[in-house]
Amino acid sequence: NPVNHRNFERKLRLKPLG
């Protein structure tokens, strides 16, 4: 699902793994 992928990216941006 493209929408889910977008949401996942948004989550990653909000809480980046660093």
C-alpha cells in the first residue's frame, strides 16, 4: 500500500533512527 509506505516514512522523519 503506497499510503502506508508514506505514513511509515513520516513516522521515520518524526523519529529518525540515529
